[in-house]
Amino acid sequence: MPKLLILNGPNLNLLGTREPAVYGAHTLADVEALCRQAGEAAGCSVECLQSNHEGVLIDALHEAGRAHRAGELLGVVLNAGAYTHTSVALHDAIKGAGAPVVEVHISNVHAREPFRHHSYLSPAAAGIVVGFGIDGYVLAIEGLLRRARAGRG
Ligand code: DQA
């Protein structure tokens, strides 16, 4: 069964209580349940990981690259939180690992503070979904599935 990895970065474990006016009332558990539902409905297994540590995210991307090369993993949905705006290391990990990564942001980062307008990840991403709330994760999964079906996986 093909696999999808849902990777959430720093502070996303606080969803539900963190700035609800920006991020809504849904928890990380809700996000992960939504992703499991969307992935499993399409015949995929869904693995979810959240970490506040950059290196853990990098290790997960490396493992995703190995699994993708082995034909086990369709791709990664990544909300890297604030590391999006700071991390050359995550950019390099996405490029180096080679698994397709869809960058997701719950909020519309372009309508927020200027420091959120730049992403180090976007140039390395297969696609970007921004500003659709937690539905963005489902849209990203749909994008990965369509990409794989079209043989662009
Ligand atoms: C975020 C946007 C980032 O700017 C922020 O640092 C986050 C969450 C989002 O999902 O909207 O932690 O990635």
C-alpha cells in the first residue's frame, strides 16, 4: 500500500489553543485524522509526525527520500511552521532527499507579516497550498495523488 507522510513542524502541536483567530480551533489530532481519512479513502497508508526540532524534520525527509526511491512512499505534506522562513537546511533536505513535498500553510502567509512572505522551501517543493485552513492538508494530499497518477510521482 503506497504511503503518505504528513510532517508538521514547530508549534503545530499547539493547534487548537494557539492564536485561534489565525489558525482556527482544530487541534493537531484533528488535522492528522483528516489526513488519515483523505489518504486512506484513496488507498494509501498515512504516517503523521510532528516535531519542534529541525533535525528531526530533516531526518524524516531523508527517510522519505529513501522510501520514495523504494517505491513505498508517494510523497510528503509538509507544514514546517516558522522554519519555512528561516531554514536553508530544510530546503537542502527536500532537494537532497528527492521525495515530492507539498508545502502547506494553514494561514495565508502572504497576508501576514512581511517576514512570513519568503519561503526557503517553496523553490524545492513540488507544490504549495496556502491559506485554506486545515483543508489545505487535504488539497495537498489530492495534489500528491494526482501527481502520482499522472506519472509525475
Ligand atoms: C504556518 C505559518 C508560519 O508562518 C508559522 O510560523 C506557523 C504556521 C501556517 O500553517 O500558517 O507556525 O506555517
